[in-house]
Amino acid sequence: MPLARVAAFGERPYRTLQRWLADYRRDGLAGLARRPRRDAGRRRMPQDLQLLIAGLALQRPPPTIATAHRRVAAVAAGQGLASAQLRHRVRRHTQPGSCVGDARPDSKAIVS
């Protein structure tokens, strides 16, 4: 079946199907395995912003996500950094279940 028909029938773009087919022809099934990200394990947020988020998460009472985001975004803008992903990162690091969120005095985290 031609790739154009497969692309029209399915949910994958034609270019993606071309790349998958080329990978399969070159390496067999191993060519279709997910490759690790080149930037895996590297932090992309400066440490001062990480510390600011941690500090905000430990405040009593904790600020809302929107307030924390505005504060972090203001600092990031002052450093010339884009804030496209800041809200997600602020939310991730200030919610219970994160290392910082579990460090709150009222946290129900079990410390051994």
C-alpha cells in the first residue's frame, strides 16, 4: 500500500511514515525503537530559577501556581529567558509528590 494512502487513512504525517520506513529498511525492527534524547539528564532551567521555585513552594501559605509563575517569569524575563514552559515547571515542582512539595511541613510524605 502506498505511504500516501496510509497517511491519509491514519493519524501520522506522510513525512513521519517516510522516516519510519527508511529506519526500518536500514536497521530492521531495531530502527523503529525509540532513541534516547540527546539532552537527556541535562537541566535546561538555570539553578537560580530552580531555587526560586523551591523557595516559593516552601512558603507558608504556598502561593498559587499563577502567582509563583508570575514571580518566576519576571525573574526569567530579567535574564532574557523565554517563559514558555515555566508554568508547567512551576506546577510540577510545587505540587505534593515532587521533592519540593514533599518538603513542606504539612506534607504527608513519609520520611525514613
